[in-house]
Amino acid sequence: MADESTFFQSRGIAVTNARFIVGAQTFAVRGITSVQGVETPASYGWPALLTLLGLVIMALSLFGGEVGVGVFGVLLFAAGIWLFTRQKPKFAVVLRTAGGDVTAYESRNRDHIAEIIRALNEAIISHG
């Protein structure tokens, strides 16, 4: 398309008035009926398990008198707490098409996803 306008281009993603390109995947803008940003909360399963396991090991070592086992429990507990603080939600660009919903791109950066959604909305509007 000779008069293709680019609304966004960064990190292997491009949004033009005709195409939405994510890595090796290309979507036709005319086939997109709406765009949605979806947030998936962070998963705290593994951090919780490590923290709980560390507490249990520390408690058992307190009653058993094993200092080495207690240190291991403290390390597991600390690792669990550290992982808790590192967890972040995921954000996704979800395209609604005639064929259904498609999760086109995911990132932990909310602002990056918002930029892509803004560009896709502009591309859809420009298409008419």
C-alpha cells in the first residue's frame, strides 16, 4: 500500500493504517473490530509455597535443634519474600475479530501496551 501511515513502531511491533505487525505475525487492521487491554494479576503461588516451606523448616529446626536446617529455612523464607516483591501483573493487547478474540501481544509494561492500543485505535478509525 503506497499511502500506508505508521502510527507506532517499537520493539518489533508496528501499527499502520493497514497492518498490525507483532514479530512474525501480521493482522489486517480492516479485520479488527475492537481492541482491548487486559490485565492478568501476578501469580503468587511459588513465592507463597517457598515462604510457607521456609517457615515450616524454621519451626521444625527450632524444636529439633538443627541450626543448619534452620538456616536453610531462613533462606527459603527470604527467597519467598523476595519473589513476592518481584511479581508483576501482565498486560495484553486483545483483538476482537470476526473469528473471535486473539491475544496478540503481552508485556509487563502497562505504558507500552497502552501506546499500542492507542495506535491500533487510531489505525481502526483512520480505516473508516
